[in-house]
Amino acid sequence: MTMKRHDRACRFDLLKARDRIGGWLCEAPLRRAPNLELGGVAGRLLVSGEAEFHYGEIAGYWLSWAALYAPNSNLMTAVVKWLDRQWSGPYPAATRIGARADWRNQGAPSFDLAMIVRGLADAAPLVGEAACSKAAARIAGWLDRMVGTDGRLDPWLVLDSVGFPDRWSTRRGPYQIKTSATLLGAPTGWVPNRILRAAEETIDDWSTRGDEQLDWHARLYAMEGLARVFPEQRAKIGFDHAAGFLPEQVGSSWGRPRADIQAQALRLLCLDPLASDTIRLQLAEVVLAHVSVQGAVRFWPDDGTANVWCAIFAHQALDWCIYRQGIGGIRKPDSRELI
């Protein structure tokens, strides 16, 4: 009897948290910021509710999320117009607009640009293909400059190399499978064949080398890309029941749980009907610990800021987990819809 009550309570908590996050995502990240027109999507919000920075990757994520879970042509049109304005100049848009002295503003990452293209494609049925393909064409022009001399995708177009760090996201690696799979899913004609060939070569190069990615966030990106390319392939996630969550580093047995990593792992496990339901629910409870009363999702459980990409991942992860529990998921888990 006690177990049944706990099970019902857990399911109710999943539903409440998912819906709180969904409501928060519809409004909070799109608030008008000083000197920034409506349409920019915040990456992180301060305790005051003000946007710490805005950037294109999150705008792409948000468009994909809204198309699936909260279609609103007016809001989505504002985001598409903002992206078009940001990328209408002779130089790439800043990676993190409003963030001071952030090394990410020293170039343009192909990963982020791929997520923008996908968001525009997902928004097209609601906003109109003409407006979305126009913005995507601006992005594709920069992606073309990220095809390396060996025909594979480079991770960055570096504009200022002074102090530019050497880390997993600035190097080539298996995580680029997600970049490449996303580009290959673009509408016909949106991405030049040269870039598509580079995406195929990149997947071929890394598809059997996911274990080389030693950060869970990045390795899960690789798995997400593989899930799009090979939907029947089961994700191999080494989960430690004693720890109860995935740490930042593969093989580590200590640390704190990051919301995005837990949600990424939960989404992949929800794609597999044969995955352990016990592990899914254990991860779901960890995700729940990051959700505020207002529906904001914190990067760390004790973080005061609200993280938008964590919220998007968490909302989809909880919705898919709810579906697997048979209690009214909004959408059936589908690798093609991985945000």
C-alpha cells in the first residue's frame, strides 16, 4: 500500500513539474530585455528574472520545443525575425549576446548553427517557409566556411584566437554526430550539398568512437545524434545506482548532478522501451530536484539562476517519462524529435 501511494505521488509530481516547466518556458525566456527587441531567447535568467545573456542555440532549441509542445505563431515569428536580424550583418552574430568577456564570443560554433537551422525548420509550418528558409540561408553561408580541408565539419569558425580555449567543445569529437545528424535532417535545399557531405563524413568518422568522449554531456550529445541516425540502436548509459545520477565525467563516482545531463540521459532511456524503468524513475526524481515552484530549472540543485536549455531538456525528458509510465505524455518518445 505504501509503495502504491509513493508511486502515485511520484507520477503526480512528474505531471506537475512538467506542466510548471512548460508554462515557464512559454514566457520567462522571452521577456523583453533592455535594449533588445522581443524575440531574443535568454540562455540563463538571474534571480531577479533578468536575462543574463541571449544566444542563437537556445533560440533554435526553443523554436523546436515550441513547435512540439506550445505552438504559438506570434511568439515563434518574433524569434525567427530576431534570428534573421542577428545574422543579417557581415559578421557572425555573437554566440552569447550580453555576456561580457565570454570566450564563446570569439567565434561561431557549428553545433549552435545546426540547432538554429533545425529550429527554423521546425518553426516553418507555423511561421512560414519563406521567412525561416531566408534566415537559414544566412546561417548556411557561415556553416560553409566550417567545412575543413579534409571534408569534415570543423567545430568552430574562430574569429579571435587569443585566449581561445582548448576543450571538448572547441575540438572535433563524437558530439559532432548531433551537429551532423541535425543538418542532414534539414529541409531539402536549405543546406548546400557540400555541408551535407561534410556532415555525412563527420558521422562516419565518429559513429563508432563515442567512448572517446569523456564528458557525459558531450557523450550524450553523440548518443542523441546516433539515435537520429540509427533509431533502433540502444544507448549504452553506465548508470551507478549507488550514486543515483550521472556525474559530469564518465567513470567518476563523485560530484553534483547537472540538470541537463540527467535530462539527456532520461530522454535516451525513454526512447528505449526495454530500458530499466527503475533507472528512468531514479533519474526523473533527480531532475525534479532541479525544478523550482515557478517551473524554472536550475543547472545545479542549489543554483539561484534559471537555465533555459536545462528547462527545455527537462520538460521533454519528463514528458517522455510520463508517457512511459502510461499517465498522459504529450508526445510519444521519438528520436526524430530529440531537441
